[in-house]
Amino acid sequence: MNEARERIREVFHGRTMPILVVSLIVSAAVLWALFTIEYDECDGEEDCIRIAYEVKDTYLFWEANPQEMADKLSDLTGMKVVVYPVSDEVAAIEAVANGNAEIAMVDGAAGWLGYQVYDLDIVAVEKKPDGRVFYNAAAWVKADSEIAAAHLDDDPDTDPFALMQGKKSCHTGWLKSAGMLIPMGYLIGNGYAEVIGDPNEIESLRATVTNFFNEDSEIPEGGTQYSGYKGAMKCMMTGHGDIALVKDTAYRLYCDEDEDGVPDGPDWCLDRDEIVMLPSFGQAPSHPVMYDPARMDEATMLVIQEALLALDDDSEGREILNDVLNTAGMVASTGEEHLGTYSDAVSNVPGIQAYLEK
């Protein structure tokens, strides 16, 4: 890669090289940096664990990928562990419910759907660096925006949440906890947003979002550039949107691991003093690992649980926790303990109950 860069520099310093050759070098460098993972399969083998996981089409060669996690869990369990790739986290839940995967790594919203609709339970849940097993759903905006000014001016007559109306929002995805369900539940429940359409249909939520925010609000598909916490922050910071609906730790995780206010992440990250986080919409359960107790015996579940908790025992496991799962570690839990109060946070979302009962 360094050699390619030097050859390109030679062109711009007046040395002769056809533009076509330069283009070929750049194209080769890009293709070299990208690769597609070929995921293994169980092929009818016993003692094989399939992890339903939302994957990207391609990975950069320096990026951590879920196959590394599967390999490590295979070492820890003594069983073959493979990745069962899915397009989104609802598909991951359905894969477990339908017997196409043994466990699914999902966010709190998808986990809650699995718990409520398919009677799935929890193997383990992620924990934050401070030990929390929840996070706060919050909006981030640029510091020079009118929303930030309303939040910081100590004037009770200026309401930052009211000023969100008409702005282009950046969501983490469809039916995501911090990126969709909790903020919309808050905005509807507190009278900021009006439900548009049939209150018993989940698709009314999309119309409610675009009516309150903006018809061009970003509700991305999984694996696209603006999806997930990182994508939503990029959406806001690059000016593609006005508001990032994410979690309270998003800036530290994706832009400032050193927590010194100076970004050490991607080029699009802004300095910490250039953005403002608004008060929390509410708490979301941390991401769970789901399984089907009707299909998996307790002994197998405990082996997997022990392996997940053991990822924190060595540097290789901690690197996987940080780079693949974006978490500090895993702790044992259950569906009732971890997801039981989530209903209150999303009860105002149109169609959520009917969606669960389908």
C-alpha cells in the first residue's frame, strides 16, 4: 500500500506516468484492502453452534470480523462454532426461532421481540466499561445548531426537543432501541410527535418519524454507510442529517477512545466541543445473546454462556469484545431480568403491540 502511494505521488510531482496506470494502481489498492468472508457451515455436524449475526458484504482487511469471534468461541467451547449471516437483527431472531441458528447477537429491541414473540431467552448480555447492563438513548447535534443552543441556554421557554421538528434525523436502523423505539416513544408520549396512520400498525411508525422529523430522515438498511451507531454519528457529523439518535457512549466508542476530546477515529469525526448530547430519552437494555430454550438444553447453554464470559480472560478475547462486539465484556442474565421493563419505554410506539402479537 505504501509503495502504491509513493508511485501516485510521483505523478503529482511531475514525473511521467500515464493517468490510466495511476487509476489501475488505485483500483488495485482498493480491491486489495477489501475482502469477502466465506463463512463455514455446520453441514449436519452434531455439537455445532451457529451464531446468527448481521454481517457486512465486505470487510477491510484490518477490520475485525465476526469469523474471529466464532473461531475464539470454538476454542473456548470445544465445539464447532460458525457464523450464520443475516441481513438484520430481526432476521437473526427469526433464525433462532426457526432452528436455523442456535444463538443470536442482537440489540435490545430485537432481543425484546424474541423474548415477547418467540419465547426466546438470554444466554448473556453485554456490559459497559462502568459495569452497566443498560445504556441511555440520546440525541447528538452539532454545537452550533439551534437545538444545542436551546439545550444550553438555561431558558425553560426554549425546548430542544420541540426544535427537532422538521430536522433531518439519523436513525441507527428500523425498529432499533436507541435509534428508533425509545426516542419515538418519548416524543410521542410527551406530546411532541403525533402518530400518523393506523395506531395499530407498525408501519405507521415510519410515517410518524418522517412527519415529525423530515421526509428525508435517514432510516438505513443494515450494513449501509449510515446504519448502526457509527453510521448515525457519521450522518450527523458530515451534515447528511441534523440529529443522530444513538446512545450516550457513541462518541467515545467511535470517535474518541482516549476520551481527551480530540477525535482518534475516522476522518469525519468532529472534536468533542463541536457536538452536544441532549438529555436522555430513556434507558435501553444492553445487547443480549438470545437462544431458544425449547431447542437447546441447559447444559449446552451453560457451556456457551461460560465461553462468552471467558472472552474477557485474555487479550485475544478482549480484542474481540472491543472490535467485534463493541463492549467491555459479557455477564450472565435472563430475559425476565434484562428485558422485563422494556415495554414501558416503547409502549407509545404505534403498532408495537399488534406487531408483537402477529
